[in-house]
Amino acid sequence: MAPPASNDEHGEEGLFRTLEKRPPLKEPKVHRAPTVRPPPPPSPPLWMVVTASLRWGLMIFRFMLWYQPRRLLGRVTTQQFAVALRKALERMGATGPRVGKQLAMRIDLMPLEVSLQLAAMRDPKPPMSFEVAMGRLREAAEKPLEEVYEAIDPDPILSNTVECVYQGYLKSGERVAIRIRRDGIRARILADIRALSMFTRINELMGLVRPGFFDQLRAELVDLAHEELDFSLQARQQTLFRKRARRDDLSWLSAPDIHRKLCSDSVMVSEWASGVRLSEILDALEQKNEDFMLRLVELDIQPERVARRLLQASWWGLLENLFFVAQPNAEEIVVRPGNKLVFLGFHDCGTMPTNQKRLYRQILERLGEDDASGASQAIVQLFSPLPFIDVFDFGKRIESGLWYELFALKDSQSAWWERTTIGLWRRVLSCCRHDGVTPRLEVLRMMRSTLAFDTMAARLKPDVKLLREFDRYRMASDRRAARRYAEDLDKTSLEDLESRWIARTARITEGMMRLGLWVEATVENLPVSNLALSGKASYAAAQVLRSGVAIFAIFLFVFVARATVFFAQDQPVPPIVHIRAILTNPLFGLAVIILLSLTLRRILFRLDDKGDD
Amino acid sequence: MTDFAPLGGLPEPDLVGMLRRGTLWGMGAARFMAYTLVDRLRGRRSDDQKGRRLREMFEWVGGTAVKVGQQLAARSDMLPHPVCEQLARLTDDVPPMSIEEAMRQIEEGLGRPVAEVFEEIDPKPIGAASVACVYRGRLLGGKDVAIKVRRPGIAMLFSLDLTAFNMMTRFMEWSTVARDGTFAHLRDDLKIMFGEEMDFRLESRYQRLFRKAARRAGLRWVSVPKVYADLCSRTVLVSELVTAISARSLLEAVESGDPRAMDRFTEQNIDPALVAHRVMLFSLWVRFEAPFFHADPHPGNVFVQPGSRILLLDFGACGMTSRRTRLYHSEVLRMAIDGDSDMVSRIMLADLSPLPQLDMDRLRRFMAEGFEGVIEAMDDKDAPWPDRMISGLWIKVMEIAREYNIRINLDTVRSIRAYLLYDTLVFRLDNHMSDKPLQDFLRDRSVRQRKVMVRRNAHLDSEDLRAMERARREEAMARVEYLLTKATIGADSLLLSFRLALGNLARAARVVARVLRLVSVVAVLLLALRLAGLDLVPWVRVVLHSTPTLLVLGLLILIGLRKGLYALERVQVGD
């Protein structure tokens, strides 16, 4: 509101005069439009797409050249196939291993051996030039590096086709890990994805697979380019994970803190997680490395407890957290002294819709209560919407498989992998294959995640009891929920509580009233059972047939009569003459037409009936 | 690399063997058909005779075909009772395998020389059947064990016979001797069953779990031999050696009333009535509480130990009962005790679902009548014992299922067979069995249920319990609210109702029919005029040949077609 005009120097007294104005801002600041997350990827140049197509084409050709003859001769085991596929994809660099990891998720399409091989994909590459890396780091920090960092080791601790990881110290003395993405990798991966989608489309076009077979894969690949290459998204998930774990008092679960101010979408600076990598523990256990085990004892790390905590973390992520780690990797989990787990990789996360969470919980709870049929019903629900199949049969098949797996889970003598969800999901997926049910990707991700966590846990603690651990988790999560609720109660004043209750009661009352209306409206037309009538189409067909029979009967009658008369008069005539005479007789024609039109009328009446079809 | 192969399963059949066994099966089937034709010509058309011929066929084919026949004997839901009885007589008496072969199998299964594990093995087997032979041995520690050894090559033979059987039934379906899909489930069931029986690791697992479950339920008078899990493999099962008297000999003694034999039993503190009571109690536990059951408790697999203890052997085939089925069955029993045959039939129908399209009303009435008779006989103290068995109810179900062509799944068939075997054993041991075991069972069950609840909450203090209860209540309220929101949304959208509409197909047909009617009316008119002596046909010909008329006609046809198309393309509710 402009203040009322005061003494005016410019204008004169009178109706029309200049009034006071607020001086305009000198230079209005131009804001950049907020970036959409994830930002739309730039389109790769054409030459890159062409080269990528050639490279992928050559790779597929070479692989087929190796595989097909052996397959025809029956001289290739699944294991050999898996290793060859992994190596071929690894050779492609960057996109190859990522495509492989996505494929590893499709445990519904391939044997478990292949999936496990593909998940263990590696892609080392000599590090990028240090100057370029530091350039990126400077851009992200938006100030000279000397002001921020105390020291940076030019020798990267990890270097693959997508990124290099350096270690360093901040001015504050904190040790950090610095991830820097390679330049131009995004364009390359996008070009590869273009090439791959082209190949899959050609496959579909040529009818090698049914159209749409690769739709999901293509969508996934594009997502992958968005998610995995965008560090800011990962940074956000990592922070959330950390925060949520702390909120739920899981003092043993965490993710490194992130220095958001030093990050960009190609640089990520996070707290250094010191400890032992889970993969090292697993290797040491399997190779019975005594020295390493002694070190673990010194560090106060007990593999059994780590196993239990892994399972707890897995269920916490699936059932309580906003998202879960879809493909946990022993390389990316660090165990700190006191069995504390630190998760490093958040590049592949999945989310669970609420009903899926409930169903998954239901499955494990039912199994814990020896109720395989209840669990199988929950599993069938998990796969909805289902195609038109015999759902009962499908459920029964799953149930009979579940019984075996249930006993395997409960038996104290079964092999380590029988105590994981490997067997369970494999049975379920084989039922899906049998009935042509395609599980949704979220479900597959969930399965893959649980499977990976269970497998690590069972390798750490071969006598792990999955269902008992779940029972423990359930208790802990109930307790957490109870505590959250109690805290909430403590924080809320009595008045607030009261108003909350009043609001709720009002909502419920209103809901009930509206439901009542609906029930009344529904009950208005009481269900009446109808007399069974034959369907319209069959009725019409029957009528046509009936009139045909009648016409034929008339014809026959006239024919016989005519023949008899002529015979009696001793004038034998060939039958064709009779036939011609009858057919051309207008009276006969009239009869036929009347009959037909009557039939038509009858059919029309029935067709005009409303309701059933 | 770990072997992730699931337990159970049969090897892939090889081609040569398949041809060999397939021919044999084909010849057997041809023989069976020829004999039945002869029988029919001679007027012997009874089911009994047919069963006999079928039994002869399985015996003639021999080998594992006998096992297939035995499994068919349990399918009284598919085959008439006399046929099943005939098939049940099939015995797989096979001479034992040589000790050298057995040793080879044991060493292969153990993965090390026999001498590293066993102190001695008796070369004379204590049991021989078509799948395995059982030897007695002593472990290095001095413990006596029973070693069950699978015959070499038996899995392949099973696989071949199963394939042959599958081919035969498929041919029967294809050539419409049987309706399509008649044997589909039987084929699946047989594959599962034989696969299960071939892997002794599964048997050892069942035995272990059963032992644990029985102990946990406090059935101290039931014993199951301990399994040495580390010595078991796909082909070898090593378990503790127990001495006991077969239920068969006890039955013989009881039924013949031989005083000498009875004295011997009394000396060992074995009381047939107590044994019967315990078997009954045990069978009730299996029916209504245990998640799985011994599928073949015939008197040869049930033993009695001093002190009237019951011992079960041979867990090669086990069936599972779902929680739902267990609940249904206990409800059936409750309703039967109340004498409510209508409720019994309703619950049974729910258990049998999904049902094919049938006249439900008639079926229910028919079932209720059947159950009425069974329930009355069960109540009648003077009725002969076979009529007083609880399993009579389920046998009735099997009969009805066969008559109405209702499919019963494998586990249900197995459980009904097991019930029947237990009941028969009980009543043969004690003809005057009362409902005391039932009362005892109900009492024990509530005690067990209480124990479970206590154990489950043992590690929680009352503060925890209270907090959880509060949180649970809160969640329940939130869920109710959520559901209500959803329901009201649904209700809002459903308040509109639809006018009854014609289906698209019928609509299109109606258009066509209307056009035809118009044509016929015109034709009738023309004919009538002609009959009246007025021949309009040349006129019509002239009119029809004029271009404007043709144009109009063409337009009319076009409009008619379009209308029909619109009718077909109209979006329809439920389309």
C-alpha cells in the first residue's frame, strides 16, 4: 500500500498530479529455474550412438559365436554360460556391468547361478587424470581447494569406468572419501542405452521375442542413467537412511555423513567409513583365515552378530524405512568395531508400497506360524494384478512348494542356502513361469534384496534361523512403534489429544453416515434371481434352425403329395421336375417368406430384451 | 560353487530306457484292454473284476509300475472303491540287493569308506522293498543303527515308468477315451510323490521335524527313531536302531485271542486298549494340530514298545495340512458331535472348493443326507466298528467327489487315507472305543495352546506388553479409518447405477435382422400382388435398374453397415 500522497513537488495541486512511487529495484536478480530431479539427460551425439551400436553388435555376435555351437552340442553348463556372459558384459565397460546388474534382478527369467554371477560384476579401469578430477572438485566446492581440504591423496583407492574415489582430510581434520564421476561417461552410457534399445526393438520387430518383452528393461535402463549417474540423488538417499536409522535408535546401523556443500551432481564428498569390509570377513570365513579372525576378535566383531544385524537391517529397510537397498553388495558394507554396520552404496534403491509391505510381513509371519497356505495366499496377492489364470491352482502350486521350503527353513540340518529365501523365491518364481505370471519390478527388487541379505547372513552364520530372526525383528519393530507412539503421546498436550479424538470420531461418523447412504441405495434394489433364459445368440440360431426344419418339412410334404398324385395318375415324372415346380410355386414362396418373417420377429423380440448377453 | 539343487526330484529319463519301458507299458495296457473286452463279452462287468485286471496289468509290467498301482489305490476320489481295494493288494516283494551293491551305495552316499564310520554291518537285510533295503549296523562309537540304502538305478526306473504312465494317460486323453485333463493332476501328484520318496534327505528331514514336533507337543509315549543327519545323503539314511513289536503282530494276537501271545504282551506291559487309546489321541493330534503327517501309517509302519509306547517308522511320504484345513476338520468334528449334518456338509464343501459348475443345492442336500447316516452310525454303540469311525465322514466325501467329478488335491487324499488307517488300527485293537480320547485331546490341546502363548510373551515385561497393546490399538484405529475412507470413496462412486443396456453383439444382430425384415416385407408385397394377377416384377426390374434407385439403395446399405459398426464399437460397461 502506497502511503497517502504528501506534499508534492512535481505536480500541482489538483485532481491530476504525480503521487509518490516506490523506487524500482536497480537490478532485479535473475533466478535460475530450479533443476528438476533427476535432470533430463542430454541426448548423445549421433556418432556415439553409431559406434555404440557397432560395439554392442560385435559383442553380441562374438558371444553368440562362442555360445551357440556349444549349446547345440550340449557342452555348456549354466555356470559356464554365466561366467562367459559376465566377462562379455565386463568387457563392454561402463554400461555393460550396469546392464548386467539390472539383469541380475530378473531372477524370474534366469537361473540363480546366472543372477549371482551377474551381480558380482566388476569394471576396473585406470584412474582419470588427477588435474581433471581436481577441477571437478573445485567446481563443486565453489572455492579454492586449499580453503577446504587439508590433504588429498592423488592415488585413488578405487577406480572404475564410471568414477574414481579418492581419500582426503578436511580442514577440520575429518577424513573424507571423495567420489568423482568421469567426464563424458553419461553421454557414453546414454549412447549405449540407445544402441541397446535399438537392438531390443529389432529383436521384437523380427518376432524373436513377443512385442513388449523388453519394455521393462528399456525403461529400467533409462532410469539407471538417471539414478546411478546422479550423485545428488544418492546423496539424498544416503542422508535419509542415516537420519531414519538414528530416529529409530538403530545405533548399529548407519551411512556415512555427506558434506552437501562440497557436492555436485558429479562429485560426492562423504565421511570416511573406517572398519572392515563385509566382503573381507566373508572371504576370511570361507578361507578359514585364522589371522584375520583374530583381528576381528580384537576389533570386537562377531560374524554371528553381524549376520543377525544384516537381517534386521534388511527388514528394517523393507518394512519401516522409506526405501531399501535393492542390490546390497558385500563390498559396499563396512563393519565397524562393535559390529556396527555402515552402508555405502545407495545407487540402486527400491521402494515398497504399503500394501506390499503388509503382504511381505504377512508371508514371513504366516511361515513362522507353520501356515504355508496363508503365506501362499499372501504371495498370490503380491503378484496381482494377475492374468486370467486358474488362481486357485496357482495358489495351490505355490503352497505345495512353500511346504518344502518351510521345512527346509526349520530343519536344523539343512544346507546354509536352504535357510535363506533362495529356495522360497525360486519355488515361487517357477510357479510364476509355469502360469505365465510376470511379477512387477518392485516385487522382484524386493525378492532380490532379501535374497542378497539372507545369503550374506547365512554365509556369515550357517546355522541362522531366518524365521526366528524375523520373530525377533517383529518384536523390535513393535517395540519401536510402541515407543514412537508413546513419545508422540508425551509430546501432545491433553487438549490436542482430545481434539484429535474428536476429529477422528467426527470423520468416522461422517464416513459411517455416507456408507449408510450407500448401503440404503444398494439395498433398494434387492437382488432378484432371474429365470434362466437361453442366450440371445443361441436363441436366434435355434429359431433360424427351427424355421429351416419347418420349411424343409413343408417342402417334403408337398413333394411327397405331388409325387403320389402323379404316380396315381400313372404319370411318372423325374423328381427334379417336382422340385423345380415346388420351388418356383409362388404359394410355396409365400409360405417360406411368412415363416421366415415370423422367425425374424421372434428373434427380434428376444434381441430387444434388456439385460443379459 | 554351492549346489543349489532343491531336494527331491527325479532324473531325466533316457531315450533307450523310455522306449523299453514304454513298449512294456503299452503291451500291458493292450493286454488289459483285451482282457476287459473278454470280460465284458462274458458278462463280467463288475468293478471288482476291472480292478483285478488292472492289478494284473501292474503286476505284469512289474518293477516300479507296482508302486504306481499302489499309489493309485489311495485315489478313492478317482477310482471306484472295489478297484482301489484290488490295487491295494499289490505288494512289492522284491529280493534284496546284494551286499556288495549295498556297500557301494553306502560308500557313495557317505563319500568315504564304510570302515571309517561303521564298526560292522550285518550282510543280511532286515527289510527289503522295491525302493530300498534296510541293514543293521553298528557305528564306531558302538551305537546300533538301521541303515536304509536305496537300490541303485531305482530313481531312473521310476522316472521311466512315470514317463510311460504319463504318455499312456496323455494318449487316453488325446484319443478321448478319457476326458481331457482327467489325469493332469494325478500326473503332477505322482511326480511329486516319487521325487520325494527318492531323496532320503527329505525323509530324514521329516523324521527329525516330526520327532521334534511330537516332543514339543508333550506326547511322551510317541517315539520316532533319531536320525544321524551327518551320515544321511540322497541314497542312504542312517537312524537309531530300535526294538519294537509290529502293530501287525499285536493285531493278530488281539484278533485271534491267543492267550499265550497276550501273556507275552502283558509281561512287556503292553495293553492293547491303552495302545488304541494312544493311537487315537495321536491321530487326533496329527489331524488337528500337526502341520504335517505320516502319509502311510499302515500297521507295518506302526510299532509298539514296552510300556505301550508307539513307534512310527518310514517317513518317506509325508503330507501337509494347511491351517485352514485343520480348522475346517476340527469344526467338522464339532458339528458331527452336535449332529448337525447340514453344517458338516457346508464346511466340507468349503474345504473342497473350488468346485466345478454343479447344482449346488442338490449336492448339498445329497451330502447332508449322506452325512446324516454316517453321524447316526457313529453315535450308535451297537453299530459294527467300521461304521463308528470318524473317518467315515471323509470316506463319504471321497465317494461324493468321485460321483460329482470334484477334484481333491493330493494332501487331502493322503490325509484321508492316513485317518482311515489310524481309525482302522484303533478299532481293530479296541472294538469298544469310546469318545474318551477325544475329550482328552481337547483338554490337552488347550493346555498346549496356553503354553505357546506364555512362551511367546515370556521375554516381555508387562510394561512392554502394555505399550505394544496401546500401539496395536492405535494402529487398528488408523487402519479402520483408512478402510472407511476407502469404502466411502468407493460408495460415492458406486451410487450411480446404470441403465440396462443391450450388448453390442445383440445390437448389431438386431440391425441386421431389421434390414432383413424390411426386405421380407417388400418380397411378401410383391408376391401377393403377383398372386393377385398383377406382375410387378418387370416394373421392379425397371426401377432397380435406374441409377437413382441404386444410389439410394447403396446409401441405405451403407447406413445400415455404419449403424451395425457403431453398435459394435459402443463402449460398454464391463467390456
